[in-house]
Amino acid sequence: MFHRIALVYGLIMTSVVLLDQNALANTVDVPFSGTVPYQATFSNATSGIAESTFSGGSRTVGNVFESVSAATIDVQSSQRTKITISPPRFVSGVTPDPAGTNHVAFLKFGSTTARSDVAGGTATIDAGITNLQIDMLVQRPVNFPPGNYSYAVTLTVTP
């Protein structure tokens, strides 16, 4: 009988030891990191049209070359960003711009306007698609000789 009790007691102890093993559980956070890059793209550009006009009393040949039809372009930005318009630069024509020529570009979108000669030509646009209108003015200290002229205005977006 003692052997039976010892055997039963041994089986009970073995069962308790096998079933009563504490499970050790741990958790850990595995970090991930990355960068979502700033993105801005330009699309749907249309050229503007500029013509010679007159400043002062002269009516024979103009010394001002200004847009009569704005250029347009869309900008799509992934976040609120700054856009800067540069003064128009001479690309080609009968004669290059002489010293003392005044170059001004104008940017308009919604109710916002910016000029290349005021506050660095910088404005802020919201994230999404913004339609921009660009105008320009070039005023020489002398008259433009007759012929074809091309100017370019640079737009720069920065986060």
C-alpha cells in the first residue's frame, strides 16, 4: 500500500511539475524608419505672348516689352511650399539687353500675387494643384530694334 501511495504521489508530482511550468513571454518593438520625400512637379505649361509698348512720350519704337497674354503652368506639391519667381532673362533677339534694363516678372494664383523685384519674388502655395499665371515686363533705357525676342522666367519651389 505504501508503494501505491508513493506511486500515486510520484505521478501527481510529475503531473504538477509538467503542467505548472511558467511560460516566459516577452515583447519587443522592432523600429522602422523612413522618409517621405517632398515632391513638386510642373505640368500643363502654356507660353505667354509679349509685345513692345511705349513708355514716356515716344510713339515710334517701344522701349518696353511686356506680356499681353499671361503664360500659365500648374504646380502640384506634396506639402505647403514656397515658390519663387525670377526676373525674366534674355534668351534671344535682335540685340541683347543693355546695361540699365529693368526686368520684372509677376506671378498670380488665386488672390495671391508676387513680383520678382519685391520680397525676393517669393509666395507660399498650399499642398495640391495650383494654377499659376506668369507675366513679365522688360524696360530698356533705349528702344527695342524691330525683330523677334524671347525671354524666360524661372519658377523655383522649395519645401
